[in-house]
Amino acid sequence: MRFNKNVQEVLNKQVNAEFWSAYLYLSMSSYLAQKGLTGFANWMRVQFQEETSHALKLFDYIIARGGEVKLEPIAEVETDWSSIKDIFESTYKHECKVTDMIHNCYEVALKERDHAAANMLQWFIDEQAEEEENALAIIDQLKFVGDNGPALYMLDKELATRVFVDATQAAK
Ligand code: FEO
């Protein structure tokens, strides 16, 4: 089956969106590192790596289908937030937006009867549910911590242990 142009277009847009997400989280990582929150900064750096792996999964898929990858410029990202909670609330909101985009890709694939692409996108649908859950879990922890310095310090230590595992490779 020839690779449908509309599916290709929407997946190319998603490659750009995933790289934009990677930039956003790297910017957040930089902000957190400057505040001395090295554990939170690490968590965001791993998030950057995850987003890059998502972009590459789509990149590889387009090529494997005989399509053409179009790498567009990556738009500027925010560099300032009002609090750590604000950062994770922005993360959650952003992930909800990405979920919508993935659902749209899936719907285009189904509309064009490209079941192979729809099947590949199923991985992203599951991943998005996890991404939203992860951001919400940290927001909950931050609410619990409040202004308690030692508790924030402990949470920072916990987030320092996050390591990048390329889940896109296991899924291949
Ligand atoms: Fe690749 Fe966080 O979505």
C-alpha cells in the first residue's frame, strides 16, 4: 500500500511537535538547574530525551514507509515560569495538547484506511496516557510538599534518580 500523503503530512507535523516538546522540556531543565533543583532538572532532561526518541520513532516510521521527512524550523519555547508547580502544570497542559494531536494523527490514519500507521500510533496513544499521569503525579506531590523546604529537597533527590530508557526501541 502506497504511503498516503495526508498521513505523511500529519506525521511530519508530529515530528516537529515532538522536537518542540523536547526543546520545551530542555528549557524547563535549564530553568530548574539554575534554581539549584538538580533532581527536577534531571527529570526534565530525561523528558527531553523521551521527546527526542518520540520524534525519531516517527522519523524512522516515515522513512520505513518510503515517505519523505520534512524537518521544519522549531519554534521558540518559553524560558520563564512563576514556580515549580507552574512548570509541571504547563507540562500537564502541554501533554494534553500532544494527546489531541496524536488522536488527530490516528483519526487521519483511520480515515485514509492506513491501518499500519494507525497501529503504530497506538503506541503513542498509550504513551500519552502515561505522560499525562506522570505530570499529574508530580503536581500532586508538589501540592503535598507546599512550602516545606526539606520535603521539596527530598522530592528533588527522588527525581534525581530518573534515568532515560528508550521505550520506543522495546516497542519495535
Ligand atoms: Fe511525545 Fe510528551 O509526548
